[in-house]
Amino acid sequence: MTLTKLRSDKALNRVVRLARKEKSFTYILFHSPWDTTSQVALDYIESLDTNHEVFTLDYFDAPQSWGQFKVQPGTLVKLNEKKVVVYPGRQAIKLELN
């Protein structure tokens, strides 16, 4: 599992634009270091043994993006050229990244 931290709204926009051009899914975890659910989701994703890259976005680095996606801490967003799937809170930790 590769975790890549995004540090700005601009970096997230770049990732979303690239994801819209690909057939495979891109994963973005909206993470808050002070939220328990968010930390559980992050720990679970880190423990998975897959080859996926998951982008993490902290609320304090990009608050505008959190508002645009209308997400809560611990939300995993899965997107590609045709589809956007949102796994809020505790559902994110149940997701198997295939």
C-alpha cells in the first residue's frame, strides 16, 4: 500500500483531473488526525497488502476541498473516468481495495 499525502487543494484537483482520464480507480482518503474514525480508516488502509496508491488529504491542508466533496473525516472517495463512489466513515474501513 502506498500512501501519498496531498498538501493543497491544487494538488487534489490535479489528482482528480488525472483520475478522470483513467479507467482504473483512484482512492482519496479525507483524514483528520484528531478523529477516531478517520484514524481507524487510515490504519486499516495502511495494513492492507495491495499495490494501490491511496491519496490522503488532511482538513487543515485543504479545507475548501472538504467542502466541495461534502465529506466527513474518515471518508474514502473512489473515482475514475465514469464513476465517483463515496464511502463515508465506518464504511471506508470495510472496503477491500481490489
